[in-house]
Amino acid sequence: MKKILVIDDEPDIVFLIKLILEKEGYKVIEANSGSEGLELAKKEKPDLILLDVMMPDMLGWEVSKKIKADKELSKIPVAMLTVKSAAEDKLKSLEEARADWHIAKPIDREKLLSTVAWLLEAPPRRV
């Protein structure tokens, strides 16, 4: 069973994503802040991380950079899941934060599931 870490400070979003993913057979673990997400990523070694950008303690972009800089975590695919959908935000996610993908909210069920499946099958973009 593939394990997915959802890091988002909005409980409703986490609940919805968890509901969708668990119905498809994924194991979902959740964190409500960037620092908690980093701790869980190190402890749980998930197969995929879905990461919000706008969080109070640490921006998701910073969390993604830290994940990708960590030798034990760097190969875990990270998808930014955010309302920030401008071209410069996507570029920041992919280039500066080194995330593997950028998904704009609101996201529909089919788009979420197809993106998750693709990221779990795709090799990491970076080493």
C-alpha cells in the first residue's frame, strides 16, 4: 500500500484529500504545519508528499527545499498543492523549491488521482 503524506494547515482540505485517497486504497498520513510535515517525512518515509504552499509556520516552498536537500528524503516526489496558480508560482515550485509538480487548488477528484498515480509511477525529476 502506497503511503502519502498530506501537509496542509486547512483541516477541510486535508479531510477531503484523505477521503479521496483512502477510498482508492492509499494510506494517508497528515501534518498540519511545515515543521510537523518535515518530522513525519523523516519518520514515515512516504511514497509521495502533497504539500500546501501557504502555511503559518513555514512556507511549503521552504519545506520542499528541505526535503529535496535531505539525502534520505530527496527521491520522494513532492507535489505543491496550492491556490497560488500564477506562472511565477509554478516556476517557484518547480525550480526554486525543487518540487516535482505543482497542482492548483481547487482540485477535482480525477485530477488529484491521476496526478498521484503519475507521480508514484514516474521516476524523480532530480537526484
